[in-house]
Amino acid sequence: MSDAYQKLLELNRQLQLLRDAEAVLSWDQETQMPRAGVEWRAEQMAFLGGEIHRRATAPEVGDWIAACEAGACNPESGECANIREWRHDYDRATRLPTSLVEEFEKTRAIAKSAWAEARAKSDFGAFAPHLERLVALSRRKIECWGHDACPYDALLDEFERGERSSELRQLFGGLRKDLVALVEEALEREPFDDSRIAGQNYPVADQARFNHEVAEAIGFDFAAGRIDTAVHPFCTGVGPRDTRLTTRYDETDFRSSLFGVLHEAGHGLYDQGLPEDLHSQPVGRAVSLGVHESQSRLWENHVGRGRAFWEHWLPRAAEIFPHLAKVTPEEMFRSVNQARRSHIRVEADEVTYDLHIMLRFEIETAIFDGDLAVADIPGEWNRRFEDFLGLKVERDADGCLQDIHWSLGIFGYFPTYSLGNLNASHLFAAALGRKPGIETLLARGDYSGLLGWMREHIHRPGSRWLPRDLIARAAGSPATPDAHLAHLRERYLES
């Protein structure tokens, strides 16, 4: 390896230590930190963000990258992938002044706490000034980065390389038509009365015990991870042997926390499956949020909402929650696969879920196209929500305040959830087709075959290839809506 390449490796090792420290502070703010500590935490996050940016954008770093680019490397190698990613990240980072990075980090640390309080009170007005500031700062970022056609594309690039809002509009436009028809047909099916499941008593400690057992069974390593409670469930990797999951609990329905854990454990399995020895290198990180989300949606929905899952796990659930002894696996399967119009995205069924994402995509693009002011978001959200999902929104907490993302200054992220759904269905079908025996193992509560396939084809490659190429290499072709729509029809119309 060249001297320049070695210098970049060492710089990235140091930068990763700082980023992991940032991740610990962010996790702590969501789970442990007293509310009065937010101002100083904002200072800490601004300092770390600025320090990382200064080191990553030093002029000599550009010289080292150029020296690496001048040499020859195998396009399939990890070294070539590192150089490609270093160039991409450096070009974007050097267009941002350090002062903007620091201001953004400080603003979002304060906004996160403001959002939690505003959500608890269902008061968008209390959060609006913080959102105004984050939108303004994001617009300044877009101006620095530049864009070809749509301002939103500059934000998308942060989470899903290669995607463009024009392509997403086309994708979502066609998908919405299919989904609306599916939703209407699914809603016509006779509803299942799950009163013996919902509305019962599920102590938090018992839910936590069951969730731990399930997460461990699917492969999550608790020697290198943990589960905590947060307002909005999330997963944070803070090191190659340290992955933190969170969920939230409803003492009247254990399924809420269970599916939250399955979802976040899917993210955690991806993090735990990345090559540990490459943790500080670009090639050792997750390739995109659309691929990351494919892992969470796969374990939450394709596995956790499947018949085989409940045939195996319902007897254990009934030992912990005795009133479930009168519920059959088929009844549990039907209860977790009902189409219902609902306000909350993270609790939506599979067939309506993507409509929630399309709504957010339209809201975000309207904001950054200059067609929607922050003050007008609640009214526009409520109008579009009724159009998309046929429900009136009565409370901000059930509408535009329900998700944490905007309080973090994360714009351009939401579309990756639907891309994750398409990828999940595509990869699950490929795994079953290419590795006979996985279904038999799943029926026995053995998840090693499916996890092993994902480890080999998705986790260990890291960012060696760009997202679409990785999916095509794993599944034999790029993801399209076909496998996902087929899955939804089978699950909601034919089962």
C-alpha cells in the first residue's frame, strides 16, 4: 500500500473514534440524559462535529486521495472502494464550512429535546422555530453542495447514493396506484377480532424478557449489544462490538414493542455482521439506508409476521403471558397481518406503510422546492394524510410530530424506508430460492440459514459496491416493486 493510502487509513481510524464517541453521546441523550443537560450536550456535539470536519477536510487529505487515485487498483477490491468513498465524502465535506457543521450539530441537539417535549404536548408550534432553523441550515448545505435538477437530490445523496427525486416520483407514482388498490381490497376482508390479544395486561418486564429471547434467537449478540427504552425506537452502532437497540412499550399490547425490537434488531444484525477489522474504513460500513432498512423490514415483516414465526413462538409467549394460551397461531398470524388505516407510521401494517412514506416524501420535497413553509406543515400534512390514507388527523402527535427525523435535521431519509421494503422482499425471495432449506429452518425457529445468507451477500461486503450493484449481485437482479407487491398480495389477500 502507498504511503498516502496508509495515512488515509490512520486518519480514518482517528475520525471513527470521534464518530463513535458522537454516537454514544447521541444514544445517551435519547435514553439516559437528564433534560437539563441538553445545552451542554449541544456544545459537545458541535465541538465533535466541527473537529471531525476540520480533520477530514484538511488540504493534505485531498492530496493523499489524489495520490491514491493516480495509482492502479483492482475495481473489485476493498482498496478501490475505499478510495472511491474517500473521494465522494471529501468532495461533499470540503464544500461545507466548519462553522455551518458546528451550528447544525448544536441546533439539532437542542431540537431533538424540543421535539420530544412538543410531541408529548402535541404542540407543533413549540417545535416549529427549531424546525425552521434546521430547514434553513439544510438549505445552506444544499447551496454548498449544489445539485443538477432538484434541491432534494443533494439531501438524498447523504443516505442513498445514486437515487434521484425524479426517479422516486416515478417509482412512487406507480407503486401508489397498486397499493391503493391493494389496500381497498384488503380492507374489504372480514376484520379479525383480536380483543383477546390487544387490550390485555402485558407487564413491561415480561415484554422485555420475551423480546430479549426473540432477538437473541434470530442472531443478535447481546454480549455486543443491548436494548433500552426511547421515545422513538432506533438502533445505534457505536463500535464494532457495541450495538444499541431501543424500543417503546405499550402495557396493553406486547406486539408493539416486539415488532419494534425485531425491526431494530434487523438493523443491529447488519451492524454486527459488518467486517470488524474494517470498521474505520469506508468499505466496512453499511452501504446505504435503503439496504440497512431492508434488513430491519425483512426480520420484522417477512419473518416476524409470518405463520412459521408464530407457530414456533406463540407457545413461549403464552408461558409468559398466560391469557394467550387460548389464542391459536393462525389467529395470531391474522391479527398481525390486518390492513388498517392508522395514523402512526411505525405501527402501520405492511400494505399501508409505504403510503406513509410517500406522504413524507411529498412534504419534504415541497419544503425544499420552496412550495411549503414550515408554519403550514400541519395543515398540509393533515390534508394529504386524509387523501392518502382516508383518516382525519386530530392531533399533531398523531401527524407531523410523530417522527423524530426532522428534529435531527434528517431530510432525504424517509424514501429509504420504501426502498428498504422493495429490497427486503427482493432479497427474501432470492434467499429462499437460492438456498433451499431456509424455510424448513425457519419453521423450526432456526434463523441461521437466513442470517447466514444475509451475512454472506449483504453484511460482509459492506460498501464494496454501491447499493443497486450490491442488491443485483446478491439477488441476481436489481430490486423492483414486483416481489414486494407479490408478497403483499399473498400476505393480505390470499392467506
